[in-house]
Amino acid sequence: MSEQMRIMRSKELPEELRDRIVVRHRSGQGYKTISAALKVPKSTVASIILKWKTFGTTRTLPRAGRPAKLSYQGRRALVREVKKNPKITVAELQRCSREMGESCRKSTITAALHQSGLYGRVAQRKPLLSARHVKARMDSKMVRNKILWSDELRIELFGLNSKRYVWRKPGTAHHLSNTVPTVKHGGGSIMLDRTTGCNPGKDECGQVQGYPGRKPSP
């Protein structure tokens, strides 16, 4: 493709040139012949002829509705940011959009992500497992009768109990990037009975219950 044809693709064609394309088409010339004679890409020739057949004119028609505030490139850039960090907030996305030169409201960013199939959901809380733990979990010979059940209230000493939101597509709630890891800290936790509010087996309420042979964490 010549340099002139490459330039013609990136800018709007003059109305006179469009009419010449239609005249040559009505005289029986093919797309390839018209493209070579007028130095216009064949795809542009096809689109102009299709527009003439559909609307009966080659002029630029007024678009319906208000133009989008966020461009296609800007929306794709936001989607890339969300895929890199699903836990990013709308305020941070708004700041990224402003740095790209497309300042818009938070509702516009949210609507753009919804169009791409990304929705804000509460992140699932999953244990932080190593590769060895995952392999053991997936092993079909894992002993299931070692699971202990307790009617006690566990108060975590590590991590945040508040909700974390992530941008994700439907059906991806259990993906690693869309979950919040949780770990046990200090080798123990506060175990309180639901009825009495005391630690079972202890004289005082709220005693720290640790593992045998290990000093409980403060």
C-alpha cells in the first residue's frame, strides 16, 4: 500500500472523491479497479459504496445521540488497569483517566467497565495456601475425617474483617486475583463460647487458646 493510500485511510475523504467512487461503481468497475485508479484503500471504497446503497448519499450523516465522553482507547486502557489490579478503586481509575487526558465522572467509568463485562463484587475470603497445600487439597486421597467442627465463635487476631471489592466478570469469584487471602497469626486465636462469652476450659473469659507446647501470642 502506497503512502498516499495510507493517509487517505486516516482522514475523511473529500465529497468530490466519494462521488467519483460511486460514479465508477455505477459504470460497472469493481472495488479493486476503483481503488487502484483513485489511490483509495479497497475497504474505504467498499464502505462508501455500502453507505450510498443504504442511505442514498455519501455525505457525513449526523450521529445519533450525544458522543461518548470516554473514547474507545480510554475504555480499553481502564480495562487493562482493572485486569492488572482487580482491587483498584474507581477514584484511582478516575485519576488514571485524567492522566490520559480524558477527564470523566465516576459513573462514566463504572458504565464503561460494565460494558466490558466487569462488575464490582465483594471479594471472597480464602486461606493463603502454598503450592504444597494446593496439591494436597486436590489430592483425592486426602483424609476428610480430620476436619474438626466447633460451636464456638472465632475472633481473628490478624487481617481485616471489612469487605473488599474487586472488579471481575461473572463466574470468576474464585480466581486467585479476585480473592482476599487470610492467614492465622501468632499460633492461636481467641475462642469464645456463643452462649457464655467465655473461653471453654478456662477460668477467665477471653483467655488466648494456643497450640500445645507453644506460648500464646500477646
